[in-house]
Amino acid sequence: MDDTTQDASSPTGGTGPDRGSGAVPAMRVTDPARIRALTHPVRLDILEILDDVGQATATQCAERLGETVANCSFHLRSLAKAGFIEPAPVRGREKPWRPVAHHRSMDYDPTDPASGRAMGEMAGLMVLREAERVRDFLQRNVEQPEQWRDTVSITTAGFWATADEMRALVQDVQHLTDRYAGRWRDPSLRPAGARPGRLFATINPDDYLSADDPRSTDDPRPTDDEVS
């Protein structure tokens, strides 16, 4: 799972390469305990805030999330213990936190079954969060401003592909937002009228079929079905 805040390549974020570019290094995590440290909605919310603003205190996180300062402090410490954030330079009496990396790649370790289970938990939470976010957006924005017409789409597609072809498709999707690189950190690169956007995509085989399974060569369902 790959996340430029949380992006899943095996299975995020992410939200594009923008936040992951620059001097801050990428992070690859396979340890199940560290992956499970992210399987909490408040921690993901906090991490998203830190990715957005660069650094924030427990009080600032609490104000944005409607949580208590004590609760945010607890989750900040949990994220720090797992190695995802670190203390930022102290500002007077304030003690802010900042991300260790803006591009986080979560991946399972084939030698550790617990890693795969942790990835399943993490991916499940991300899917639910993103699905809820999209549903909330659509309910709040029944009518679209004229200049933003045709900018929202929910697309599903069925297709046949080999493992190599599907792997290439995963790479293609991960780089779809490369064209907007740098805009998150440098406002001067944003054209007039630009707004923050979100990309949520999943790619997966229906099942891992054996070569002699009849469905591997003859599936009665449509193989090209798209709704947008």
C-alpha cells in the first residue's frame, strides 16, 4: 500500500506525488505493528493535517478535528512511537509535530503473515474513509458550479489482464497526478482558480485463480463495463 499520504500499491493516499516531492524522504513500511498504528481514523486525520500544513500542535489538531487536546496528544504520541511523525522545532511554549515523510509506502512482507493481515486492516479502513468522503461530498454538493461541471466521476471497469499488465496499470495510476507536482508545497505554482482535489482508485484481480480454473479462460461476465 502506497500513500502520498496513504497510497496503496500492495494494496493510502494517496493524494499524489506533490506532497511526497522535495527533500523529505519516502518511507516504506512492512512491520505489522507500525502498519496497525495507522488503523485508526483519528490518526489518519491527524497525519493528513500534518501533511497539509507541514506541522501542528495537539491543540491545533484538536481544533480542526473537534477532538479533545488530550485525545490528539495521545494519537500524536502513538504516531511518533510508530515512526511516522517527529517533534518539530519548538515555537515558544508550543510543541508542534511534523511528518517524518510525506510519501508512505505500506507493503506486506511475504515472510510474515501478520504483515498481510495488518495490510488488510489498513486497506479496509482507507476504502471506508474514502468512500464516506466521496458520499459526503456528493450529498453536500448536489449542484455543481458551472466552471466545475464534468469534474466529478465515479467509474468502474471490468477487464482482462495478465499480472504484468495489471502491475503496469497500477504504476500508471500512481503517476496520474505527477503533472501537478510541486503545487501543494509551492502556492506560486497553482494556476488561478485551482482547488485541492482528491484521487481514489483501486485496481485488483477478481481472484487469484489457478491455471486450470475454468474462469481463468472463460468468464461469462462482461469484460468491459464502465459507468461514469
